[in-house]
Amino acid sequence: MKGILRRVAALVGACLTLWTVTAASGAEFGGSEALRGIVLQQLSAQLPPPLSPAAMFTLSQSPYLAAAVSFSPAENNASSTILQNAAPSLSPVPQVQLEKLQFRDNGVPSQTVKITNPKGYTAVGSVYIKNSSSKTLDTAQLENCTLPSPDLNSPQVLIIHTHGSEAYTLPKGESYPSTGNYRTSDTSCSVVRIGDEIAAVLSSYGISVLHDRTLYDDPLYNDAYSRSEAGAAAYLEKYPSLYYIIDIHRDAVEDAKGNQYKLVAEEDVTIAQMSFVIGTNHDHWQENLALAVAVAENVQGEYPTAMRPIILRNSRYNQHLTAGSLLVEVGAAGNSLDEALHAGRIFGAALAETILRAKK
């Protein structure tokens, strides 16, 4: 019943967003045809399916987001996309032929991280936390995540990529221009593409999103966090309504010989496993952690092994900027792009439901 109610809520949100995107035009919402396609796909994904959720995901794929509004933070030349609500309209919407996620085998062996021995972990509901920091973890402060009621007329979420060149393993016969080990400046193959997918899902729920597609780690990897901090700070100054800053990364898992492994969910091997990394060297770390726990519980309600344990570390990861900051690892270098896209859509829906739950 809970899953049905979530789908009904998402369906209503998708319908409203479909109307608003149809009305979008001019300089503020250039590329509205592509946005309509994205919303149609998300709307289709929420209809009561005759197939399993995994089969439905296999049958669809979000197209790339159109560049709508450009915003360049000072001294960062950041390219961005903004998805946000406009006045509703009942204009007819054309039918769109949806693309498919192929899930072609990339030849990389898989693993599933699953906690069988809870020793060394702290459990909050169904979520496991590995405290590798020097801070004391008080679970009582994590059980009730208090979030601000969202203002759906203003940007709420900033998606950013400190290590935007991080990429995945493509199937045999496909390639991308390499800028390092499993890194590329081609944003259609890197974690930036996952950010596109997450932004599309959030928008389908009626949540206003900014996506900073800057490669802060290319051409220079060192000091990428300093550069992404400056970029995020510029967005916060321009859009003070921003509360959630989501930094999208991917992990890397290899054996002693350097052979890569993909991380997949046990219940659906087309989903790349995800994890949150929370820095504790700042005042907002407990709020950030509470948000991570809430989103992880949403994911695990339908996909029990799609999330790996949350990791706490003695760092900041720019999470001091807001009380709603998260660093999420979507898959590993050995995962295919489609597996990461699948995970990104699940994460986007879980985050959207967490945000909207706070709406009064």
C-alpha cells in the first residue's frame, strides 16, 4: 500500500510538472520540447505497471537535458541547467518515443556489498553507518529528520560534481576520450550524465533544480574541492532558496591486480549500488547525516541492497555550506553507465519524496 501511495503522489506531481513544462518558453525555458520528453518519460514510469519496477526501468531511459538557462559563477565559468516550475497550462503534449536502457554486459565481474555482521556498524532502522570519524554518533538525533517546507517556486536543489570527470566502464566496442583512469571530459559518459538523470527525476516531482555541469577536476585534479566550493557558494549567493547541495561521485573497487569490480544490488543487478559519504569536520554534519539516513531508508524500502553503508569521515567535502548537503557515490568505475543511470533515477525519486514529505 505504501508503494502504491508513493506512485500515486509521484503521478500527480508528474502531471503537474508536465503542464508547467508545456507552458515553458522563451529565454527562461529554452529547449522545452526536450523537457517535455523527460517529463513524459517520468510520467510513464509512475503509471501502475503490468511489469515489475525493474522491467519498467529496463524499458525506458531519460534523454539528455536541454540547456535552459546559463549561469556562470564568478571566476568558474560553470555551465548549468535550471529546471523549475512555470504557470500551469492544459496545452496538448505530443507523444514521445522513449529510449531504452540496454544494460549491455561490459564484462566486469560484480559484487554486492551486504552487511551480514553488524559489528562495527551503527544501525538506524534499516540503514547501517560506519563511523570512521572522531565524532561520537548519537542515533537519537537521526531518527527524525527535520527539513524545511520546500518552496517549489524557487530553486531548492543544486546538483554539482567536484569530480565530474569520473566515468564508468562501457560495453565492448564503445569508448570515450580518456583523461585518466576511468575519467573523461565527455560529460555524456561521466557522473555529470547521472546528474542530468537525477535532475530530470526531481523536476518530474515539481522540484526546482539547478545542475552545475562544470568539470572542477579537469584539467587539474588537485584542489577540485576548493573550486567546487567557490562554484557552490556563487550559486548560494544568487539563489538563497537553495537548501540541498548534492555532490555526485562514483567509487572504485579493484583487486590487488587492479581488476575492477562493479557494485550491484542483490535484488536487481541492473542497479549500481550507492553510498553516502558524510564529512564531520563542520557544524552541519549531524543534519547532513540525518538527511542521508532518510533518503537511504526511502531507497531501501523498495530496493533493500541498493544502498551501501553510510561512511563518516574526518573531512568536510564542502558539506558545511548547507544543512542539506550530501556526497553520494553512484556505483563504481566497473559499473556500466546504464547501471549508474538506473541507480540515479532511484536516488532522485527517493530524494524527491524525502523533500516533499516536509511540505506543509
